[in-house]
Amino acid sequence: MLGLGLPWPHRLRSTPTQRTRGHMAIGGNSNELACVYAALILHDDGLEISSDNIALILKAAKIDVEPYWPTLFAKLCKGKNVGDMLSAVGSAPAGGGGGGGGGGG
């Protein structure tokens, strides 16, 4: 159970070549996850979810991501109500819904 149930930074692994002066270089889905958390922080604080703000949070957290990720997430969130998206999580109908009945003939 290594790292299960721990917040995301504890599951990240970096090699000495990836670390530079306390910075953590992350790749793959961790880039995406870091931007998601940054966007949630911005939303929670009532700030604009912009590429500059996402990059600023990541820099403050000393997390290096591929440069296109903050811009990608800012464009994804632009014009969307993040609060409504968060409220919709888990509110989908529970039933799987029955398929179309078999019309016999």
C-alpha cells in the first residue's frame, strides 16, 4: 500500500536528476493533476482561472510542468462555471437505465 490514500504530492516520485533546487519535475498525468489542483485553488479563492495564475501557483509550489499545461487548463475552464461542474460530480442518476425492450414479433 505504498502511497495509497495519501494526497497527490506524496505519490509523486522524482529522481535526483529531476530535482533542481527544491523543484519537483513531474510528467504524464501528474502535469494534469497539478493543473487541476491549481485551478481548484483559484476557484476556491474566487480568482480567475488563467494560465498565468495557474503557472503562478505551480511555481509557488515548486512544481515544474510542461509549459503548455497551464494554458490548456485555462482554455478548458474559460467560460465554464467551475462551481456547477463541482456540484455535478456524483450527482448522476444511480440507476443504469434499462435498455430498449426487445420487440418480439
